[in-house]
Amino acid sequence: MPDVLIYSDTVRSPELRHEVPLLLADPFLYVEKDGVRHLVVSSMEIPRLEGMPGLALHAAEEFGVDELRRNGTPAADLYDLVSIRAVHALGVTNAVVPPSFPILMADLLRAAGVELTPDRELFDTRRRCKSGAELAGIRRAQAAAEAGMTAARALLRRASAGDGGLDVDGAPLTSERVKAAILAEFLAHGATADEFVVSHGAQSAIGHHMGSGRLQAGETIVIDLWPRDNESGCSADMKRTFVIGEVPAEVAEWHRLCKEVLDRSIAEAQPGIPARSLMHVACDIFEAAGYPTQRTKTPGEALHDGFFHSLGHGVGLEVHEQPLLGLSGHDDLVVGDVLAVEPGLYRPGFGGLRLEDLLLVTDSGVENLTSFPYDLTP
């Protein structure tokens, strides 16, 4: 097992948050040496960390931070120098680091004779199988997502045709109004999100259009939510599509096909199968119905209609992480993977439809962490 170094905070580094499941906003050093996990942190953080098992805690004073302060070391350099001293004191001469390891710290350590090797695959693999705390956080985030979707559906159910679009309680029903109702539920469930999708009509044909403006009857309304649990830093991910009023026949067919892909994916997903095999399941279904996919498009072509994206991705401390459920997804599924499966169909200038469930890979298949209904009509 190689020695490991991580230097960051647990807000910006999912690799570090996986090892230290506590929000620490200031950078600190994590070291794995001969199977022992060391943290070099400010002394003010030690009491918060003392109850965590399996961590050897070192205050910065152990590596001469007071001496450095007396010598006039600039504050910005203090913990860089403390970290270099700690690495030497702990006997690390070569180590693997995550791809996000700071360039400045890497340069300082290499100049001090420490060999560093970035290893994306190692750190991705460590995070694939979720810890108990992470899985609990994902479940809380999913509960927040479903509460937000329920609030959105409640608004849509109350909508009626007004002058120029849909109204609720005599006021225009807009993407922004739906988002406000969703965000209130996130906050009430201990979660947050920087942004999320409530797109409609032609906007919904653009995969990550966040959505704006007044909703209309007869158009697709795509709601894509990925709240982050405040306690664990873990996310969920789910999508549903709604139509107020008469459902166009084309949209009804899209919905049928996307639901078939979801059902087949849930039935076939199990540990040990290649992640990309689920993408092939989706392409088989969509291509048989006459829609283009990433598998059939001309190389170099940017596809904007049909099924133009991958089937999904892993979810955890990042909302998009390994494994990729796409044509280039070369990992096999493992027990503990959490997968967002999100089939969709689109026609530019008209609209799009997506459904998305969150699946936990288990010994016997998958557990669907999403319980929200799929109905097009709210």
C-alpha cells in the first residue's frame, strides 16, 4: 500500500472529506504512512476530531509553528512549512496524491526531496464504496430532493391557464417561483443547492439549461434536483418531467421509452457488470424506436436530439463521480456504488424529457433510493 498525502480542506476536496467526515474549512495535511492515518491540523480543531476512530492527531505546534511565527514567517506560508516538516518527521519519502493536489505544495515537497505521484484512479476507487455515514447522508439528500419535488408538484397541480401562461393563485407560475418552493424544502431538510433545473418548453431540450420564465400548458417541464446534505457533504440526484394539460403524443412516447430504460437498468444492474453495459441497454431501446444516440452518431458530430448524453454517473461527495454509465465507462459496478440513471430524449426547439432515479448497488442487485412517482401529469 503506497503512502498517501492530501493537502486541502474538506469543503473543496472530496478525497479528504471521504477520509475525514467533518467540515473543516481551513487547509490541513492528511498522511497515510504504513497504514496509520495522520492529521496535521490547527490545535483549535483537535477537540472536534478527538472522537473520530483511527486517526493520529498532530497539532501544528508539534512541528514548530510557534518557532516559525517568532521568526517572522508570513502567515500564508506557515502551514505549508509545517506540512513539509511533518512529512519529513513522519518518514514519507514518496507518496501518491489526488489530481487536485495543490501545485504550490507539490513544488515545495518535491524541492524538499519528496516524490509525488498523482493517481486519479486510486482516489476514485477509494470513494466508490460509500461509508455508512456517506450513505446516510445520501439518503437524507434524497429525502430533501423528494420533498422539493413534492413542493414543485403541488404548485403544478394548482396551476391554471392565465393570460400568457400558467397561473397559481392569480400570479404567474414561473421557473423561479417553483425553484423558491423547492429550495425552501431543501433548507427544511438540512440540505442546500447552489442551483438546479426547472426548465420548460424549448429550454428543456438543452440538457443543463437551469430554466427561467413563465410556464406554459402542454410543454414539458423538466425538474432536475441535486441537493447536498449539510451534515455529510453528500449529494443526491433525481429528475422528473411534467406536463400541465394535454400531453403531446410525442412526449408520451418519450416518457414510455425512458421509463422502459429505467426499468431495464434496474433489472440488469448488479455488482461485477461493466458500467457501460447499462448504456448499451439504453441505446438498444432508443435506437430500436428510431432515435439517434451517442452510439450511432457520426464521429465528430455534436448530437442535439434523440439521446445525446450518457445514461448516468456515480453520486456521492460529488454529484458527478465514478463510475460513468457511458460508452467510455470502463469500470465494473461494485457493491456500494451509488448510481444516477437518467435516460432522456430531446428535440431542439420543442423540448425534452428526462427521468432519473438513484440506485445503490448491493450484493444481489440494486436498491432504488428514489420513491417518487413517474407520472407525467402532476
